[in-house]
Amino acid sequence: MVESIQKLGRTGIEFISALGRSGVFLLRAIMGLSFTRKGVGLLVKQFYQVGVLSLIIIIVSGMFIGMVLGLQGYSILVDYGSEQAVGQMVALTLVRELGPVVTALLFAGRAGSALTAEIGLMKATEQLSSLEMMGVDPMRHIIAPRFWAGFMSLPILAAIFSAVGIFGGMLVSVDWLGVYDGAFWSNMQSAVEFDADVVNGMIKAVVFGLVVTWIAVFQGYDLIPTSEGISNATTKTVVYSSLAILGLDFLLTAVMFGGL
Amino acid sequence: MYNKSVELVVGLFMVAGMAALMFLALQVSGLSLDSQKDSYRVYAQFDDLGGLSVRGRVSMAGVAIGRVSDVSLDKESAMALVEMEIYAEVDNLTTDSVASIQTSGLLGDKFVAISVGADEEYLQDGDTIFDTQSALNLEKLIGAFASGQADI
């Protein structure tokens, strides 16, 4: 009895101290960005690793999700004789919800897990401590470039995802199913508001970018330096990121579109 | 340190992101670069809006000449007060213009249609259109037919 309460207390203390560590860690990662020639070089390299290499999966999934939306939307709307509205349905779904959310979920799986494993292995093989021994701040050279690259890549990827998805929806509904393309675009343009829909979707992507990269980098930096610890941390990155994305998406949607 | 091609690819990645955002802004949300057209405000009171909402179209002879910027209830007259922003280039709305709420198609969006009269004076910023026709209420119409009093 006493032991189980003690265990609960220990879990609570560990949770709160991890929360505190991750908060301090986030602050140091944000402040660690440097604009020297070398700092920019490190950032560009991580941009390539985290952003550019995620491009293929984002484009392919965006294309297919847009095509499925076009197909499903058409088959429902054609019953009401309003298949022209498929454009606005595809665009609003992608720009408001699926663009940022699916991009962030894919990004957590594709780039977040890789970040955790990479930093985790650096920690397990004591590369981080040797850097510190040599007077090189690992925060500045390892963590900050990865954090900033992930944080800035996600909104770019989300914008590409939405654009490609809308293109895919257009391919299916206009070119294949024969929706009149003038009505497709004009319905879309009258339904989508730039500041209400596109900007809010981008704000979501920025928030998800921060959270996913933060979780990934912190899990890598804070793990137990064994092979089991690395695998646990990688799993945790994907699970926590996905839960955080979906939970935050509900909150952000409630604030942005629910009239809170 | 790192080679030029990586820089190039990252640059292309950023350009692709910006292009996607431009596509979302211009093609998808129809944001035109000169959307901040000069406009002036005109008011009109209606008995029944029938679903007209903010951002609705204001048109004359089927051509969009502005948009509904605000919808509120005028407590004194218990009527709906609609604020419209009319493009400044359309400065020939006479003071005896008629504003009516119409529907595009059978079940489409509600919009305000303005038809001009023969008066010599033109509406200025802040003026009110007095001659208005409310939205055609389909349910009232059907109800009137059903009860045999078709004189609405």
C-alpha cells in the first residue's frame, strides 16, 4: 500500500522534473541558434536531412489524400447535384485540417524518430560529452540546428502538402470525373478565406513543428544511454508526438473555428 | 564543411514552400493583390435576411460591386441592418435605388442585388437605401399556397 503510493509519488516527481528539464532544454535550443558562417552551414545541412528528405513522402501522401478526398467528396455530393462544391470541400479539408495534421504525423514518423535515434546514439557513444570536453557546446552544434531545421521545415512541408493535395483533388474530380473546372475553382475561391483558413492552417503547422521537434530532440538528449533506451526513446517520440498533435489540433481548432 | 549542392537543394525546398503558399493564397483562396479596393459604406434595412451573412456578395445586374461587411439587428425598428461596402468606382447608385435579397440558384448563397432608380442624386458614404425587398422565404411561400391564400 505504502509502496504503491510511494511509486506514484516517484512517477509524479520524475514527470515534473522531466517537464522542467525539457522546458529549460527548449529555451537553450531556441537560444542556441547562431548566424555565423559555420552555424548557418550546420543549419542548412539539417534542413536537408530533416526537410528536403521528407519531401517525397509528403508529396506522395498529399497527392493520394487529395485524390481520395476528391473521389469521396464527388460520390457524396453528386447525389445532391452539387458536385461543383467538391473543390471547396477538398480545399477546406486540406488547408484547415489534413494539411497540417497529416504532415505533422508523417514528419514525426519520418524525421522525428530519426532525430531522436541520431542524438540518442551520440549520447550513448558519449560523443556529446566528448564535444563538451573539447569545449564545444553540443547545444549549439548538435541540438539547436536540428531543432530549428525541424521547426521551420514543417510549415513549408504543410504548405506543399496542401497545394499538392488540392492539385490531386483537381486531377480526380475535374480531369477524371468531369466536374466543370471553372465552378471547381470559383467555388473554392469563394469558400476559402486567406486570413481565416490558410493563415490558421499555417499557425497550426508552426505549433506542430515546435512540439514535434521539441519532443524528438528532447527524447534523444534525455534518454538512458543504452540500446534499449534508444529504442524506447524513439518509440516515445512517435507516440508522444502523435498524441500531442491530435490533442493540440482539437484545442487549436476550437480556438480558431469554434468561436471560443 | 558542406557542399554547394546541399545548399542549392535546401534553397529549392524553400522556394517550393513559398510557391505552395502563393498557390494557396492566390489560386485557392482567391486573394487578389488589389483586394484592398477603395470602397464606401451604404446601409439598408430588411424585414428578413433569410440567411444573408457577412462577406456575402453585393451585385448590380449580376456583377459584383461590393460585399456585405456587417449584419446587425436594429432594435428600434426590429429590422435587420445590413452594412455594405461598395467599390468606390461604382459611384452611380442613386438615392432611390432598390436593394433586394436574392438567392443564386434554387438553394445557393444569398446576396444583395441593387438596382438603380432615376434620381439625380447619388448615395454617399454612410447613406441608407430605404427601398428594400426581403429575402423570398420558401417556407412561407409554400405555407401560403398550402393554406390557399396565394396573395403574398
